[in-house]
Amino acid sequence: MEQHKFTPADALAKPMEEPKGLSWKSIAALSFLLLIVSLVLNYFFFNRWKEFRDYKDKYQALLVSQNSIQSKNELYKTRLEQLEQSLNIMEDPAVMKVKMPGTKLKPDAVATVFWNTQSKQVYLKVNNLPEPAADKQYQLWAIVDGKPIDMGVFDMGDTAKLLQKMKITDKVQMFAVTLEQKGGAVQPTLEQMYVAGKIPG
């Protein structure tokens, strides 16, 4: 049998194969798919970032609240210790209580001195005194043999609700409080005497 010889006519008669590859439709579809995936990922990560930011803000607020509670607890603890110390001083048998009622200047004013007759330490408790001006300050005096002895100035506000430690005096016949310039005075201003009280007995 005679073999068929390949001729140029055979080459023309055989259809040419199209080069393999992606068509423009496939590329467009793939681009659209990538766009959708990108949008979905952006939406996902944006929500996660927003959620993280919200959690971070809540965490910071929780820390601030916790620090505030801790500070208040420390304040209450300190105040409780101060109250216990005040009670111990007032209940000490060696401590003499000297009530100082108001003078004509302020009849409803009241303050109390607690004088330890052994240690000679003096403590003051403000029961009712008007808040002084910013440039004024109350001063405690001990009257010893008819002479006023400076026992120190003292604060008002929350501090006045507790016992305030003043100076020491060996002997005393009377205590008094005057209103002076801030920092105190060498001699009491008698016209500004708010309370005074004699040693009992």
C-alpha cells in the first residue's frame, strides 16, 4: 500500500489550533471576583478593627473606673483609721474634755479641746464654726496664768471633722479660738474670739 505523502495542500486543509490562554471574558470575570473578595475582606477587617477599638475604649474606661474605686477605698481606709485614732484619744482616761461654747460674736459656735493631762498634748475638734475667708484662719489659744499662749492655727473643711493635733501645754486654765490673718498672730484679736471654755473643776 502506497503511503500518503504530506504536501503543502494538506497543511492548508488542516485547521489551525487557537493558542491556549485566558480569554477577555475570563479575565473580566476573574477581575470581578477579585474585586468582590477585596470588598468582603475590607468590610470584614473594618468591622474587626472597629470592634477592637470599641473593646479598647471599654477596657480603658474599666481601668479608669477601677483606679477610681481603688483610690476611694484608700481614702475610706485612711479616714477610718483617723476616726479610730480620734476615738482612742477621746476615750483615753487621761484625756480631759474642754467644751468651748460660742461667744456673743457667734453664739451657736462650738469647738472642743481634748487635753491629755499626762502627755500634755492638745487636740481640737471643730463642732460648729463658720468657714473663714481665704485670707483668714482660726487660731487656738491656751490661757495660762492670765496670758494667751499660741497653740497653733487649724484647718477647716473635711479636716475639721476629725481631731486636729495642736501644740503641747503643761498647764492651762482656759482655751479660746480667735479668727486671725492666715498664718496666725502673736497676740489674739479679742474682738474676733468665736469660742472659749474654762478647764472644768
